Amino acid sequence: MAQSPITSPPRFDAPADGHLTWAMKSAYMRDGFLVLEDFVEAAVCARLITQAQRMAAAADLSKVATIFSTTTVRHAADQYFAGSGDKIRFFFEEGAFDADGRLNRPQELALNKIGHALHDLDPDFSNFSRDPRLARLAGDAGVREPLLLQSMYIFKQPGIGGEVVCHTDSTYLYTEPMSCIGLWFALEDATLENGCMWALAGRHRERLRSRFLRKADGSLGYEVYDPTPLAAEGAVPLEAKRGTLILLHGQLPHLSGRNRSSRSRHAYTLHVIDGACRYLPDNWLQRAPNLPLRGF
């Protein structure tokens, strides 16, 4: 993977009240991302990890075999995935099955992620996601009427943690005008060895190349505006120690590599949109009327 001219992305101590300083806003506007260290206390990280592992171990997944992969996108044809916008559902890693299709490890060590409504349906993740500091941060990032749209617990399992190809969040969570931001929390150290995130600094100014949406026939797929691939050349690694929050502009291309190390890379991601913008009815992620979007 080609290195970026930015060899060491700017890092800031997390603001105590959540409000971004002028320097933080300037870095975010220039780069499309912002690295805030020590935003989450170690004990809180541990509590979320314990809760996710408890959920993963207790879930009855005997009839679930949805593999989440950004390289094959097989999950797009699966109704279990398509209907997960207002539920808590579990998605496996591709490397967690043997040649006969059987799990080759305990299911809590076989999952790629849990999504996509943890922030509304699980008390621990709801309390974490509605930290008043996050409301202030989102406001300073330009979100006038923040709505919590999607949450994911990402395991990045040791040895089998899958690659996340270069993408933008607005491709999947689209509003008019575009307003999506991502809040990515490192619950464990994210390093080059265990699959940290990489970002293409400054590329959030480019136009959207595709959308992942619900087509007229009800299937999920991409509507492509520019077939030129989002190449990863020039990406900068965003290594993050436990407790770091990375703010991501919705149009910023970012990616992460495989985890072939012996250490997991647990993270929690929350996506926020602006309620003042229009969330299109053909977006892939939809909510039932009895679970409307809420803010912080």
C-alpha cells in the first residue's frame, strides 16, 4: 500500500466538553478526518468489549450464515442483512468457516461485526452513543440536527479479520445534500499489524462515485456515476491507541487492511446524518416506523 505524503497525521487531545477548537476544525476541513486521542476511558472501552462479547456468545446463530465482506459483497443478496437497519444482527467473517461450511472456531471469535441499531436497542451502547460531548462535536462538524442512523461493533478478529476496501460512507448513507459523518472509536489499539484504518487525506472534496441502494426490484446494489476505482495510493495510516475517536467526513475515502496478527482490533462506529437534509427512500438502510431516528 502506497504511503501518503502525510507520514504522521495530526493528533489532538480529546476536548473535555466535546467542542472542537479552531485548530481541530481546520484539520478536519483540510483532511476530512480528525484524530482525537483519549476520548474514551479505558474502563468504558472494556465495558463495551465485554458487552459485545457477551452478546456474540449468547446469540442463537444456528440459522444465520451471513458473511459480511466488502470484497465480494455477498451480503447484499441476503435479507438478513437488508433488514438489519432497525435490528441487532450478527455477521460472520469469511475465514470463519471450513470447506464444508461449518464454523471453525467459537462464534464469538468468528464474527465480523454486529449491526446496525445497537445505539437504539442495547442500553450500554445507547448510553455510550448519546454522550453529550458527541452532540457538541457533531454540531461543530456542521451537523445542524443530528440523527443517529447506524451503529456497528467491528471485531477485526485475529488471523481472519477481513479487509475493508476503499469506500466513502456517503455511498451507503446518502442524504440530499450529503451530511453523513462517522464517529469511529478504537476500543483496542489499532496498528499497522492488526488492520488499522487508512484514509486519503483531502479527498473528501471529490464528487460521489456511486451509491449503494435499494433498486426498483427490491434488491440491493450499486448505482455507479463514475466507474474509476477509488485507488488507495497515497493513503495515510490512522493508527489509534485504545480510547481514540476518529471523526470521518462522509465523503472521505478510507479503508482498512486484513488482520493477520494474533491480536484483535475491536472498534465501535456510529454514523450520524443531519435531520435538516433529506434521507432518500431508496437508501439501503431503512427503519420501521415504530423505531424512528433519534438524536443524541
